[in-house]
Amino acid sequence: VDLLNNPDLVATNSSISWQTGLWYWMTGTGNAGTTSHNAMVNGQGFGTTIRAINSIECNGGNTAQMQSRVNLYNQFVGILGVPAGGNLTC
């Protein structure tokens, strides 16, 4: 798929949207120094995933949005009946 010449496919093709999201989850490090996947499976916590995806929220740029992410994460782990773990904020 030629996303360089047709980046709108990410927004208009649901399969490509999922693929790019998963690709970033597995490979993108942002300012976290690790991928979101590694952060979650190696016990670094949800806060590290926020730093990997959107470090602006971690540097005081939008703490309300960071807290909103944490609140939603807690809702989902509650639905799934699994522990949230530590290090929820960045």
C-alpha cells in the first residue's frame, strides 16, 4: 500500500487504519524510549504508552486530556475485570 502518495487511505480504509494503529503500537516509541506494547508487557505501565503516543500531554501540555485517557483506561480494565497496574500517568 502506497501511503506516501495516498495517506488519506489511513482515514478512509478501516483495514489500513487498524494496520497503521497496530504498527505504531508495536514500533512507535515517541519520547518514551520504548514501544507502547513493550511498556505494557514489561510492566512500565499505561503512562508510558501515553508518553510514546502523545508526549505533549506528559509535559504539561494538556494534563486534563492525559487524565481523561487514564480514566477511560480504568473503565476498560474494570469492564475486562483485570488489574490496571501501576504507573498510570506520565
